[in-house]
Amino acid sequence: MLSAGLPLLILAVSAYQLVTHRLVTQALDDAHRLSKEFGMSVYDRLQFIADGLRLVGRQYPDPGTPLPDLTGLELRERVKRLFWVGADHRIQGASALLASDRDAIEGRIAGADRSLPLLLALGDSGQQRLFMLVPAGPAERRHWIGAELLMTHLWDTIGVAGRAEYVCVLGPQGVPVYCNHAAFDEWLRASGDMIGARSRPAAVPHDGGEMALTAVWSLFLKPHYQFDRWTVLVGVPQALALDSVKAFDRVFAGVALIGLIIAFLLGRRMVRGNLGPLAELSDATKRLAAGDFQSRLRMKSGDEFQVLGEAFDSMAEQIGTQITELEMLSQVDRNLQTANTIKAALMAAAQGLEGLLGEGRCALVCHEQWGNAEDTIWCRGFEAADVAIHRFPRNATQSMEVSPGGVLVQPEDYAYSRYCGAGSAAYLQVFRVFKSEFAVADILIRQVQPADARFVSRVGDVLAISLENLVLERRLFHQANHDPVSGLPNRSRLRDLFDEWSTGDNRGQAVIGMLMLALDRFKQVNDSLGHGAGDRLLRLAGQRLLAVLPPDCVLARFAGDQYVLMLRGSDHQATAERLARLGERLGRELDRPLDLGMREVRLSATQGAALYPRDGTNFGGVMQALDAAAYAAKSSRRGGLLFFSSGMRAKLTGKLEIEQALKGAVANNELVLHYQPVVDALTGRVHAAEALMRWQRPGVGLIMPGGFIELAEESGLIGEMGNWAIREVCRQLASWSGKGYAIETVTVNVSSVQLASDDILEHVRNAIRESGIPPGILTLEVTETALIGQFDEGVERLKRIRELGVKILIDDFGTGYASLKYLKMLPVDGLKIDRLFVKDLPDSIADEAIVEAVVRLARKSGYKIVAEGIETDAQAEYLRAAGVPYLQGFLFAKGLPADILESRLSEEMVSHSRVAGRA
């Protein structure tokens, strides 16, 4: 009898060792998952705190403002206190901080990157305090919002390690920062090699004398928080981790006992010569030990051998089922851990669930909700062989609330059913995998069975970690490669695609066509309707252009109001022709009204085109050619399309040279003012003068305003040049007044850039004070168009300037956008009739009517009135007769250097003295 039971016992032990080994391997994988799960949980908490501090920074942008009480903030359970760190690196609003803490924080901030949050650790090991600081405010006045973190929240392991796991977080030098238990020294020493080599999980002795299944995971914080990494060490007590082994032990012990009893009976039977069934049992046991869990005896002897065979078959079936399930779950874990796309993760989970539940019973949905222009649904339907991708306008489909244990719904009540092919199913069981600010994912089961929840929960846990990481990676990639306003690819992404296209053709015959569209007069929309409307316009324009383009085209927002279209072609001629056709189509699309909410606008776009490799051998070269073509198109055919030619690059280079030379014009005293007289219409004597800017460029000579003013406005230099002109006019007026010349006023033009600056009042006041002139002899000329987009602010600045005693004259009156209502609101002393209404006098009835109306308006309103652009005696005679008191134009004089005008003033003064003497 002993000889009959001994082989069975040996084979049973072998089977037990095989199963135990596989269960231990699964437990080690669980320990690795827990370490990663805890690390990601800590990272999410840091991210939540950083986002909360950014929100506080936006709500309290002034570092001098008292910070709010934590009671009303979501941060109240996460931080101890808030404080400011000003642009001077000094801490404000944190009286409870120790002096040593202040010194450490202020010293660290001095060398920190101001574009990223900053995480600081102060204090000794085990007693460290953590501080989080995020940048706030504009770049030129960057300050920080800081907070001391609550350790109980940051290191909370609830929900991450729900059992009695050991958790330690090690700093950069391997020193413990946090441990959730006291006795850990021996465990850390025993895990030293594993931490250094980042090796796979293993069983390590713990201080309590038990073995802990230990795993290591690194949390890299340097790119996000300017802080060296933390190493997460998680140990699962072997007794807890191997609960499933204990359960198997009980089943195995019972079955083994039964087997031994049966072996005893078989021994008796063997004594009677029945060795045949025992031989069958021995063979089946060997096959079971070798991993053949499908082996069955199916004895029909009707005696003890049949009982033994049935027990053996039951044991083999249970072991086989457990092993199969464990192998399938382990394979799902491996596939999900290596999945690098959402599609791959959903396919891995779907295949695993089909193996566990059966084909056609499960579907998976992942809904990304963070895109600017559209949402994305990834769906693997019940009968589908692949993952389908659906895109639609943002927030068009909302997910439902799902309880932790799932919810039973009818297909028509579940928003995603139409994507998953629910068919004729009466009900669906919906299990929520995870839900975040940016995505939600569900597992759907039809024909639900009681055992389904266990498998769905096991697969869903691993799928949640995989999807959460993938969604975060996709979001970071999207943010780095797409424009936040329009949602289109940005310059960086366009460059990457260009490099892929240009290097992907091994024959070197790739042709790439690029088309730049610059929206005409976009600045007027931005200035008049506000930046919010401007952003909406850019977004709507991008969506409209993208909607009509073929799938093989790429549309990117390049910069400002510029979009770039890129496509591949077979040769230069065909690609150029296709670009021209697409440019014409895009122009027609922009000409259709765009609804901005407050009003509709219609756009036009100036387009420039270039081809690779004809116009440039790399991305930078093609973009330079594209810029040159777009600039030439704006200069010659606004609203049209020009292809790059070799002469355009030379013009663009010349423009750059002029801009660079112009930057030193004020500092090098290269700017000069000429003065065009304004004469009395009756006496012909010089009444006033208008200051006109000239550029005495070294090596070139005197350049008129048409050669540099537009470029100065584009480059922003016009503000500095305009302020210089005000100072120079005041200085010249002081000189003429000291010599007794009778000139009532000199006018100087003010640009929209100057008028938009809060410093203009101070510039005018300083110029008057330094020169010592009476304010009333200085007049500022402002065009109507300079007030567009800043009317209220501009009027307020003009009122303050006028309070100084300075006169205000509206230049080019009647040619801009101002109505009589706006004119009534302006602080005006005079109007200047534009040359547009003078050039056809006295032969234009329409111009005569306009001039007479302006004269009547000026007289009734008490405005001084000047007509400019007078070139003929007939024009002057008509204007005198119409009652215009002051005239300006080439008929009387062009712009004169200051000394020439001074000579004329001197002659008029002498002439006037002689006439007065004869009288």
C-alpha cells in the first residue's frame, strides 16, 4: 500500500511546487504594480497642489495682496499655509516660517528656473518638510506663490496600498524621506542591491523576521519640479501576498488527502492484482505534473479506482482552470504594461477579457475630453475586430455617472452605445475603469454572469494605470506640438513633419509645397473687439480652413495671424499648381462671414508660397523663402498669392538691414526734424509749423518718412522715435521763443503706439519742463485711426495731456472711422482737413460740400481749422473764400530744415517791423 501511495505523493508535491512558483511570480508582479501606483499617486497629488497654487496666483496676481484663508480652498487639506515670494526673492505673508527656512527658500529661488514649479525639501531625514512654489505674474515681474505641504496628505497610502504593505520613499542619496512603519532598517539594507540596479521584484527579509515581496519604482521629478527623483520601495508581507497560495494549499491538501486515501484503497486493490487502473492513474499524474492540465482518467470501473479517477479529474480541472486564468491575467498585465498607444491598451484588455469571459461579451470605451477643437472616442465594440476612432465637437457627448460596482443600463441610455455596437442586448453592465479631468474609460459587459465582476475588476485596475499614463503622455505631446488657441499643429510640429517628409524619400525626389496665409487687418479686429474675439476668430478661421483641405494636407498655425499649409507632391510644377488652387479655395472660405458672437466679420488673406527643394534645402530655408513671398505679397497685392522668387530674399534682407540700422538712429543722433509752415490764409505769414521726421542715415543720405516710418511701426521703434520728436520740438520752440520769433505753435504727430502707452503723459510733461516753453505753443496731432481699439483709454490720455495746456489737433479728419458722436467726446482744439478732400478743388462738388460742412462744424464748435495738401492757387483761393483760416501745402513750402524756417521767420519779423514803423 505504501508503494502505491508514494508515487502519487511525489507527483503531487511536484505539481504543488509548480503552482506555488507561478502564484509567487504573480504576487511579485502585484508588488511592482503597487510601487508604481503609489509613485503615480504622489505625483498626482503634487500636480493637484501645483494647479491649485496656479489658480491662487491668477486670483491674486499682486504679490502685495494678502493671501486667502485656506478654509475656503480645495488646498486646505493639502497644505499648511500659503505665502508670497516677490520678484526680489523675499518671502511675504509667512510669519510662521523659521528664519532658517526663509533663508533656505530664498537662496534656492535665486537660481531656479522661473518657468517651472519648484519643490523644496528642508530638514533632516524622516523629519523633512516640503515646500511647493509656482511662478505667477508676467515674465518681467515674475513672483512665486508658495505653500508648505501637509505630509499626511502627500504620503497617504489609502486606496493605493489597501492591505498592510510596507512603503518607504527614499531621497536622492538613498536616505528615507518617508516610511509608513518604524522598523525598516534591515529591510532597506537587504534591498540595497535591488535599489541600485533597479532590478525586478524579489523576496527580501524584513525587520520583523518575515519575508517581504519587494519592488522598486523611481519617481522622476526633475523635469517638472526642479527636484531630484524619489525612489518608492514597496514590500508586501509574503504571508499576505500568498493568500492565494494558502487557499490552494487547503484545496491541494484536501485533494491530496483524498488521493492518499484512494491510494490506500488502490493498494488493497493492487494486492488483489488490479494494477491496471493504478498504472493509468500514474500516467495521468505524470502528465499533470508536466503541465498537461487537460489530461483526464474518466474511469468506469465502478470501484475505488473510479472514485479515485473522478477525484483526480476534478483536481486537474480546478488546477488547470486556475493556472489558465493566472496565465491569461499575467499576459494581460504584460501587454498593458508594454502598450504604447490607447488603441494597443484597449486591444490588450479586450483580448484578455474575451479569453476570460468569452467572445462577443465585452466592449471598451475611452473618451478623451481635453482637445481644443474636438473630442475623441476610442471604442472596441462587442463584435469588432479592431479599435475604432471617432471624433466630434467638444462636449457633444457626456459620460454618465457609474458606481464603483458598476451600473446596469439599457443600451439607449448609455451615450457611447452607438459606437460599441450593442445590438439587441436588453441590458449592459457598465464598469468604470477610470475618470479624470481629461478622459473617462468604461468596460461594458452583456449577458452578465456572477463571476464577471472579479475578472473585470482585475483587468480594469491595470487598464486604468495604463490609460491614465497614455492620456497624460498624449496630452503633454499635444501641448508641446499644438497651438493652444486654434488646436492646430504649431511651428515645432510643422518642422518635425517637414523633416519626416523630406528625409523619408530615399530617392531624394521629395517635393514639398508650403503656403503661408496671413489674415489681413487682423490687428484691427483684435484692437477693436478685444483679444477674446481675436482668439475666437483665429480658432474659427483655422477650423474653416481645415474643413475644406484634403486629408493629405497639413495646416498649422505658425505665429500671430499666420497659418501655414504643407503638402507633398511629385514635381515642382504640379505642386505649385495645386498650391495655387488650394490658396484660391481657402481665400473664398475666409470671405464667408465668421460669427464672433457680437458681430460677423469677413476676412481676406495675403498668401505667399514656396517649394522644397527648389526654394530652400531645409526647413529654415523654405520658411525664409515663404516669409519673403508673404512680405512681398503684402506690399504689392494684399489679398492675393505670390510664389517665391530669388529677388524677394534680397528685399527681405534689405529690410532687416534697415531695421537694424534704424534701432540706433535715436541714440546716434541720426534723426532730424523738418518743419512745413502753416500760413495765415489772408496775410500769407507763417502762423504755425508741422514737424516732419527725416533720417540722416550714414553712408546713404537723407531718407524721407516713406522709407522708414512703416518699418518703425512694425518693429515697435516708433514709440521711442515719437518721444524724441516731442522733446526736439519743445527744444526748438524754446530756441525760437528766445529769439522773439512770432510762431503760434508747432504740431508733432503722435502714433497709436505712443497713445497706447501709459508713459506718454510723463514724456510730454518732462519735455515741457526741460525746455521751459509755455505748454500752449505745443500741439499734438492725432489721427482718427490711432484711437481704434483703445478709444476710451486714448481719450482719457488726451484729456490729461490737454490739462497740461497742450493743444490737440485731429489730423486727416474725415478719412478714418470716427463718427460725430466720437468727435463730440474727444478733447479737441482743432481739425485738419485731409488732402483727400483738397486735391480736386475747386472742380469737385462733393469735396466742396465736405469742406463747407467741416468749416461750419469747426466754427460752431470753436475748433481751429487747417487745410493741408494745397498745391495750386485755385485750391488756396477757394479755401480762403470758404473761410478756412490756415493753409498748409507745397504751394507755400515743403518741409524745411529748422535754420531755413528760422530765416523765413526772421525776414517776416523784419518786414512786419518796417510796415509797423511806416504806419
